[in-house]
Amino acid sequence: MNICLVNHDFIPVRGSGQTVYAEKIARGLADGNNVTVITARPPGLSGIEYIDNIRVVRLPVPHHDPSQWIAFGYIAGQFIKRQAGRKNFDIIHFLDGHLGYAAPKGFVATLHQSFNQRLKGKKGIPYHSSLWNLIQRYPYYKVSKILETLALGKAEACLAISHATRNEFIQNYRVDPKRIDVVYSGIDTDFFKPVDAGRQRKALGLTNEKVLLYVGFSTPRKGLEDLAAALRRLKTDNVKLVLAGKWEKGYRQSFLHRLGRNVDKVIEAGYVDDAQMPALYSLADIFVLPSLLEGFGFPLVESMACGTPVISTNAGAIPEVVGNCGLVIPPQNPGILAEKIDLLLSDESLRNSLKKRSRDWVLYNFSQAVMMRQTFSFYERVMAQKKRTARHFAL
């Protein structure tokens, strides 16, 4: 099969978990298929290159701000139009659906968080670090939702990364339910597994502390202020919070403000190389994600695969991802979060039970092999439908 994947970021650039999804899809499909990835071209990288057996076409994009995807979507759409007569792709797949607003009709799209969700937020309040930040971004979100709706109208079929995401697009964008399949994102369960973490603990300066872990690109939607407030309420002594990942501009200051005098309880690990991630998850007693909105949540699945119990919220797709393998609480409730952290740190039997269930749950539901098999089956159904439609019009 000749497959074209379109995503704003690709190896070696990684802006979010959505980019991790793109990497996994591309590598999985490249085994037995011809795969071309169309992506943005950052400084210093060539326009066309091969990564393993994946052909990567990098298009120059002039902007460097949150709306950069809009410019990329337009340039990618025009590029695909020019290629249509020369390159016969069986499937053109926009790995973030809204990118397809300028492309010809007939592509497939993956659905993650909607701009409707980002615009409204919890109880109608958008997720932003300040009123000024909201004022700046509100027009951008409004325009983005319009383009997202345009892209959905052009898509032949869609993949949602969770049932919660599917329901969002059915209810708020009126997408025909028959056009949306659910395929959970998958991880490499041979890589993400419990490992010895002694060297990692030493590198972080940890000795006998209880360890809470958060991994991800930190934005107001991740609810880290609530985690900071929960740290102040903990009854358990000798606890450290390890933070791994990058910060949205200005958000770190909000977190530190809520942290107050407890700054000595936090270790900022910053960017952690992929090879070290299983050890990072394995050293933690609890993985905490106090998010206000999640379309899926790769770190949740990765931590569970490593046997690390999780505490998260009932926002978005989190309950269906965690199942009965972790503790799920209401978002924006530091008091309850602190109680659940104290409970899990003090109850070794509960932690061990969650550890065992967690890995089994991931193996059954979120392996990379399952994701690729279901994605390829989705492609085959789309192609079969195209052939039936073509025969119908031929008659």
C-alpha cells in the first residue's frame, strides 16, 4: 500500500504526545508498505530524507507561533494537490485532523482534542495561565475551530483515539457516527516495562524518598497548579515530585507560585531521553496526571506498562484509558488529590494490586501491535468503500 502521512512535527522534532503517535504510526506502517511523511521543515534539516525506510518530505513553514499549524496545513494541502497527478497514494492520512482544511477531499484523519474543547474548557472556562493569555489566544481558537470544521467536512473517514474523543466530534461537530472508528494509541510494551531504576534514582539525587512522577508538556490543561497545592496538603513525609518534560511559556511561574515553600520537594528533570523513560517510570511510586483535558494520555499508558500505579482525573478519555487500574478523581480538587496520594503511598497492598493489573491492561488494550493492526484494517475498509463508490458511479 502506498501511504502518505501528514503531521506538523516528525523525527527528530517532538512537540507533544501527538507527535509520538505520528512516529509510531509511520514506523509501524513502513514494515511492508511505502510510507511518505509530509511534515514541517525546521532549520538545519533537509527538504527530503529517508529515516529508516520512511520517505520524509519537509516543507518550509514561515511562522513560529501557536498558529504555525495553520500555515503548515495550507502549504501541505497545496503540496498534495500538486502531487495528485504524479504520486498515486492509496491513503492520505492527516494525523491531526484539523490540518486537512486546505487539502483535496477524500483523505482520512485522526481526531485528538477538539478546538471546541480548548475554547470552552471546564464549565465554559478555557484552560489558560492568565487572562491576558486567554485574550491573546481566543481569536486563534475561534479561527482554528472554523478550519477544523472545514477539514472534517473534507475527510472521508476518521479515526478517534478514544471513545471520549469520538463522542466530542459527534456531539459538537455533527460528524456522522458511521464515519468515525476508534483505535486506541499504542506503545511498545517490550520497551516500556518494569526495569531496574537504581542508576536513574542516583542521577536525580534520590535516596529513600517516596517518589511522585509527572511526565509531559506542561500547559494549563495539565492542572499542575492542583498538584502543587496537593503537595502542601500531604500527610506523608519524605516525598519528592519529579517533573519531566518542557513547559509552556509562562506556566512554570504559575506552578512555582502555587508551590510556595515546597519548592524543595520538586525535582525538575527537564527533557529525558527516550532510552531512560522506562527507568524513570519504574523509579516512581505513583504517576500523577491531574489533567483537565486529555484526548488519550501516552504517559498514563507508559507508566502502567512499567508497573507504576497512576492517579489521574475523570477528564476526557482518562477513565477509559485507566480502567480499574488506577485511582480516578475529579479535576481541580487538590484536597482529594492529596488524600489519594497519601492513601496509595501508605497502602502497599493496593499499590501492588494496581501494578499487576496495570501491565496486563496495557498489554491487552494498548499495545503497538494492536494499534497497527486496527489502523491497517481501517485503511482497507476505506479503500474497499472507495472501490464500491467508484463502481456505483461507473454504472
